[in-house]
Amino acid sequence: MYLTQLLLPLYDNDGQALPKALFAEVRNELVEQFGGLTAYARAPANGLWREDDSRAVRDDLVIYEVMISELDRIWWANYRTSLEARFRQEQLLIRAHPVEVL
């Protein structure tokens, strides 16, 4: 079993707020594909990283999680590419953690 997390930015690379309909679309796709979803969207997560040697970049994110029994890396790579285009991002992070249900 895997816990798969999608870190989705609230703003595009130009600082423009992304439409709420885009997030609803992704939620619906994930529920349809995997049968459920957990969203951390009420208080956005804050990401901070160094883009180059002199400047730190901040991002406000929502996190969507889905539990999956098998990790289809090709499907997720294609989905990430689709999300990068839709969210107007150079790179978007999707990560998967193996989990054990107790």
C-alpha cells in the first residue's frame, strides 16, 4: 500500500491565483481513479526553497493524498506532466510513501 501525495501550488509562476475549478477538477479525477481522497486545503502548507544561490522562493500549497494498493509509475508520470501544464508549473511534486495499515 502507498500513500501518494500531490503538492499543488495555489499560485502560478507569475503569482496569479489558480482557479478553484482547477482544484475541483483534480479532486474529481483522483476520486474517480482511486475511490477516495484526503485534501489538506483549509490552511495552505508553506514551502520554501532556494532557487539559486541568492534567492529563496516561497510557495503556498494544498496537499491531496490518495491511498493506492499498487504504484503505477508510468500513470503517475503522465498525470504529473498533465498537472504541470494545467497548473503552469515547470515542475510539480508528487511523492509516494510505502505504508502499512494497522
